[in-house]
Amino acid sequence: MRLVCNTRTGGTLVALVACLFASGQTAHGDFIFSAPEKVPNLNSPHLDGAPAISPDGLELYFVSARPPGGRPCGYNLWVSRRDTIKEPWSAPVMMDPPIDPMGSCGSPCISADGLEFYFSDGSVQATGCAPRPGGYGGGDLWVATRATQDDPWSEPLNLGAGVNTVSEEEYPSVSGDGLSLYFVSYRPGGRGQADIYVAHRHAVGEPWGEAANLGSPINTSLWEMAPHVSPDGLSLFFTKGNWTTDIYVSRRETTEDPWGPVTLFEPVYFSGVCEYDAFFATGDSHFYFSRGEDIYLSQLPDPWALTTYDIWQVEATPITDFNGDGKVDGQDVLILTEYWGQCDAVCDIGPPPLGDGIVDLQDLIVLAEHIGEEVDNPSLVAHWALDETEGMNAYDSIGANHGVMAGMPTWRPEGGMFDGAIELDGIDDVVFTPLSLNPSETSFSAFAWIKGGGPGQVVLSQTEGVEWLLADAEGQLMTALRRGTYTPTLGSAFVITDGDWHHIGVSWDGSRRRLYADGMEVAADATDIGYLIPSTGNLWIGASNALEPTSYFAGLIDDVRIHTRAVKP
């Protein structure tokens, strides 16, 4: 197990994170990640890392350099247990032979059925240990098996020449169906010094086939290490870097598709340290990972060693208030059932920690645990209630994005859908706000109540950007948010200029645009469009970004809300 570290600037991420798939792929729901913390009861003053969890979430295997009771060399494998996934981990104990011999062991992984235990016989170069007898060279991958989870482990077997070489192999990760094995190899011919490879087999119990380099975009000229394929086979977490290292993730729509673009896994990012070994199990709300810091390369005989290296965790809490009204109730249940069986980016909240790409019973189970709760709305970044009775400011009720009126809009204290509203004359009235939200960097939603308006008139726009909400030439709801010149705008058949009150909105989940009117989805992209045109301009209420004379809104606007997630009204 090789260890590297980095120095960076930045802060701990304690924020709302939309766990989105990349272009052409589905998206999971929105989650709040806790601040990273060390896992209680696991760590020691010595090196601890490479966590791997059993499929039932009740056993956590890891590598430790703590005193191994007289064993002469390197790292050893330890295990901690608990009775339920809600309980803390017990004090760890070292694994006995035949799994852990007198030499060095590392990189544990247990199969989804709990009947295969994979590991490496340690980094020979890093530990100075001799490899396990019967291997191919500098460090190999091995597997022990058992008939049931109550039986002892068998004598480990070498994975064979299709996987192992005279170079070093480590960090095994087996897919949920047991048919794909991801691992790291230092063999010649890769893109960097350490690359991620994959081997396949036709059935559990059969030997592994010839391994293949994952290639671009996973492997680069840097070090790629510590892969972990998610239980559904659609996410690949791994470590990337050289002297600087972080955890990244690549995603794909199906297990037959190639891996997509690589992105930083931000919930575990922190300055001045390095992160490794991301791992999670279905049903457990925590992500586990290794973190190392305080490197003194010139003082150590092994230039890859770290002075501190512990196992950390972050907890992913799903946002179950789908419509952003501050409570979890029957309305949210109705929203979830409306998208039953679909790949929906808001309602896919189960199973923990990140959902499974489809809205089903797992999501309903998670939602049911929160029914009746009143919740904060961390994604609401601006709310102009427009209930003022005088003055030239439209105040943001939750922040400092107070709007300034141009022209002579009229306050209507009794004329709103909720209390007051603002009336714009369709000639030169507009509200300028300082809120800037880059559509290319986050998921978001924008909603407003309107009454009146005409064809081509704009409710919400962005300077140096496009119109977010407006009426088309027929008075129908549309948005000009799009990927680029060759991507069409998104329109609907819902008329919003008939003189009645309408609640209109647009949302972006990182893949698709959706339009809403009066609580209904009235238009959506049929396929993922991947991204939107970037803009850092401010939002304006009541006119286009260029203030074209025909774009000024004529009518009442009330209760404008902006979220940094995809909200369903």
C-alpha cells in the first residue's frame, strides 16, 4: 500500500452537495454531507487506512501498522464489528491466519455475498517485506473463500497470471455481481507509474480473465490508485495524483457503458492533507476514507510514508423536503410516487448513502423515516417575498440579495398571491438583484407567482446570460437556459399570460431542464444535455438581460425563490 500526501489551500466542505452524474448519465438526489471526522474506536497512533466494509455493513476491515503482537514486518489486517449499522464500531482485532500471515498484508476487499475476501500481500517496496510464497513477484492479489458467512476463511489462493505480474498489484475492488475485479498495477505499459486495471469472469468461482488497463479518462500520467466500484457498478471512486492526491469519481449510465468524465469528490476534500481509499456500503449513511498529513519526506527512509494516517468518515443526509416548503409530508410522498420507476435527480434518496439511480421502494423507505419533520431549507439562497408597501428596495428575506427597482413599479400590499406583490408596467419597470448563480456550476431552481404578462415578456433573466423564465410568442411558458447555440431552448404548451395567477418555475439537476406550472411538470428534456452556458451575471426580475423594450413584464409578480438544488413544486 503506497501512501502519498499533498498541500493545498481551501476549507472543509460542510455544504449541500448535489451528487450528479456527468453528461449522458443519470443523477442521484441531493444530500448534505457532514464535516469529516475520525471514525471512533478505529484509529491508533500508527498508520491506519484502506477501509473496506462487509455487504451487511457490520464488519469494517482495514490496514494498520500498530504493534501486531510480535509480527516482524509491515502492515496487518484488522477488523471491527458492530451489531447494527446505527451503532458505533467496536475496538478492532487483528485477523488471524490464514488471512494474515507473518508478512505484510494490505488493501482488503470483501465480496457482496460475503464469501470472498480479497487482499494484497503488501507493498514490498514500501514495507521491505518479502512477498507471500507462491506469488509472481513484487506483490500480488489473493483471495480466501468460505461456504457461509459463519464458516472460517480458507487458505488464500493467488489470483493467477491474468491478474498478477512480476510487478506489484494491490487495491482489489470487486463489483456487486462478483464478475469484475478492479485493482492497481505498477506493470510496464501503463499511462502512469500506477494505473487501474479491470479483469472479468463469467461466473463467481471461475478464474479471472486477462486484465485490461481502464485507459482514459481514468488513467493518466499521474498515479491512479485505490479504486472502489459502488455496489450498483455505476460509480468508480479512486485516488489520483502524484505528490498531490485527492479522491475522484467517475460515473456511467449502465454497467455496459464506458466510464465517464472524472470529477473531484468534494465532500472529503480538505486543505493541507491527502485523502485516499473512499469506501461505502449500501445501507450505511457514511462514506469512509483515509486521510494522511504531516509529511516530512527528508526525514523518512521511505519517501512514501506519512507521519499520520487515519480512517475518517462523512455522513450523507438526504434532502427529503422535495418541494422546499420546510416540512416533510404527504406532498413529498406524492412527488416521489409521481416519479416512481424513473431516474429522477430529486427523489433518488435511497438506499443510503447515495441512492441507486431509480425511484422505488428504497426511496420511499428513506422518505418514510422523515415524515412529519420540519426541516431547514439549506438550498434556498434568495427569497423576494415582494410584500413591501413603499420604497425602492425589494428585500431578500433570507440574505443580503436585496433588489433595487428601476422605473416606477407599484407596490400592491393586498394584491399578491401571498400578501403583497409588485406590479410592473411593461414599459421600463424592472428589479435588479445582486444575486449571482452560475448555471454551469450547480443545480438550481427558480420559482415565482405571476399574474398577467404578454408574449415575449420576461419574468427572470441574468445579465451576461439568458432569460430563465419567460413567455414565448404564444404566451406559453419557456426558458432560454441551454447548453449552447445549437441546443434548443425548452418550451411548453402551458399559457401563462391569460390573466390568472400561475406558479411558474424552472429547475436544472445537472443533466436536464424542467419547467413547472401550477405544481405540474409541463416540459422536460427527453435526454441529458450535460451542462448549461456559464454566466456570473446578476438576476433581474421583470425584463430581459438586454432590456429589450418588448421584454418588460406587464403585470403582478410575487414570491420569487431561488434554490441551489432541483426543487419540485
